[in-house]
Amino acid sequence: MQAQLQQRPYNFSAGPAALPAEVLETAAAEMLDWHGSGMSVMEMSHRGKEFISIYEQAESDLRELLAVPKDFHILFMQGGGLAENAIVPLNLSRGGKVDFVVTGAWSQKSAGEAKRYADVHIAASNEASGFTALPEPSNWQLRRDAAYVHLCSNETIHGVEFHEIPDLKALGSDAPLVIDFSSQQLSRPLDWSRVGLAFGGAQKNIGPAGLTLVFVRNNLLGHALQACPSAFNYQTVAQAQSMFNTPPTYGIYMAGLVFQWLKRFSYRGRNALAAIEQRNIDKAELLYSTLDGSGMFINRVAHNARSRMNVPFFLRDERLNDAFLADARERRLLQLKGHKSVGGMRASIYNAMPLEGVQALVDLMRDFEARHG
Ligand SMILES: *Cc1c(COP(=O)(O)O)cnc(C)c1O
């Protein structure tokens, strides 16, 4: 089994994305009989003691890893990031004003959906740059009476990341900040003092699709619109410890295995989240420095906004795209084709991607350039 797993290809999918082989191995071993219970996790009541123990362990490991403060609830929901684009305004907007910072396809989509529930204002946008830079926070046009401000902390498609969460207070706003951190969560620590709510689908960095994580500060609960479905009312979900209805039990179990893997993770003398963050920095530096040193490949994102997780890049001669992808497949480097709206290539290098995977990609790029350059 081990030898077989070590030969798995490197998978650069943007999501659903690669999971650590160790985690998949544990899940496979426990598939038919979880810890002597005689049941697969998929076959357990979500209210039974076995599943409750899985849920409680996952919740406490996640809280510890991300240092989530006590006044934040962690909700295990369904619907993905796109459903949250509606669920957030249903819960927080009170039908009033909400401000959006648009830095790419995902925040743009979020603003579009929120329009159905609230008075949406685009406080800043980098669309004019082709979504390759971050709008300078001191220029954001924030409204004093906005119910919240929304931004996407890592734009998965355009490869633009906030390396520091903006401090709205310093910008003269008392509104809570909502972040879509689907493709950033657990890749680095988060400064919770600057955030009121953070949400993300699990399928980028945490587990299988179907589980959505919502971290919400206590004092933001209890203001849902009348039309908000009960199963999507944060207060209802929080009061029921995410068991108002059946949660995505298998996804929670898989996420729990990933949290355990992260807690054991060490790298260059660091442990857990600090270790994975350092490896993510090293991977990103290796890839971006190769791109910057190349005459054939290019990444167009401003240096201070370059994502550590999603790296879109282009061949200057687009006619070579197919040849590059064919060579990648031959070297067992999977799912490098860029998003259809952007074209070119994209390497998503989430937590589960080892440094060796990025090295293999960089080796391919250098060889390809030597052959075709
Ligand atoms: C993937 C992604 C989403 C969409 O998630 P779904 O689970 O497909 O609804 C939203 N926001 C960001 C930043 C994403 O990367």
C-alpha cells in the first residue's frame, strides 16, 4: 500500500483538490469498520456517540490549529462557498447596506448574489488591472452605515491573495469584515481580531466537497431575515452545534483526519500550522522565482498580491499550451490547465502538495523551455 501511495501523481487541481496520501490511507483502512464499531462512518447516526466523538475532536482540533477565539462559533454546514454568498447577506445584512471589495471572479460573484438581499456597493475593485493587483485599502470607499464589508482573501481563479487582512477600524469603519477564505483557510494563521465572519468550502484545503466551514463571531448572530431558511440560519445552526439537520458527516470525518495530519505536521523545525505555512511559502517562492526567471513562462500578478495557493501562469507562445500539458501528464503532473475564464495554466499548491511536487513542476518548466525556447 505504502509503495503504491508514494507513486501517486502530483495533483495541481484547484478544487476538489489533492488530499494527503496518509489521510486517504487511514480513511481506506477505516472504511468498513470505524474503530471496532462495526460501521462505516457513512453509516452512523449523526447523533450517536461514535459520530459525536468524531465531530467534537474535529471541532476542537480545528479551533486549536487556527487559534479560533472562544467568542467565535465554528459551523459545519453544506452548500459550499456559493451558497454562503446568499446565506451571509440573509444572516447579516438586515436588508440594508453591504460593501464589497472586488479582487477577482469570486468576490465579483459574491457581490452579484448579495444584490438579491441587500443594497450592494462596490467599495473598491481591481478589475481595471485585469484582477492582477490589490486595491489599496486607504482608497476604499466604505460606507459608514454598512452592515458588513466582504472580501475574498484568496482569489482562487486569478491568484490574488491578501497577505494581510485589512484593519477596517484603521480605515474608519466599524463594520464587521466578512471573508471568503475558501482557498486560503488553514494555509496560514488568521488574525481573528480583524474578522467578524470567515467562510470556505472544504474542497480546497480541508477535505471532500460537501462540507462548508463558517466561523462567526457570537455578536453577529440573531439578525437573520425572515426569509432565511432555518437550516441556513447561523443562530439556529450554532445553537444545535451544527446538528440542526444532518450535517455532512463523512466530510466532517475526513476534515478531522486532515486536522490530525496537520497537528502532526513538522517542517524545518516548526510544527502544525506554522510548519505548513513555511512549506507553503517555500513552495510559492520556488514556483514564482522560476516563473520570473523564465523567458517562456509568465505570471502577471503584482508581487505583493501573489497567491501562495493558486498560481496562474501563461506560456508566452500560447500555441505550446497543449504540448506543455501533454508533457505534464507524461510526468504525472495532473490538472494544470488554467480556468476557462483566464486560460493558460494554473498550479494550485495547497497544503497537501509537497515541495517535491512543485520541484517536479519547475523541472518540467525548465526542460520544456530548453527544448522549445
Ligand atoms: C471554490 C470557491 C468557491 C465556490 O465554492 P463552491 O463550493 O463551489 O460553492 C467560492 N469562493 C472561493 C474563493 C472559492 O475558491
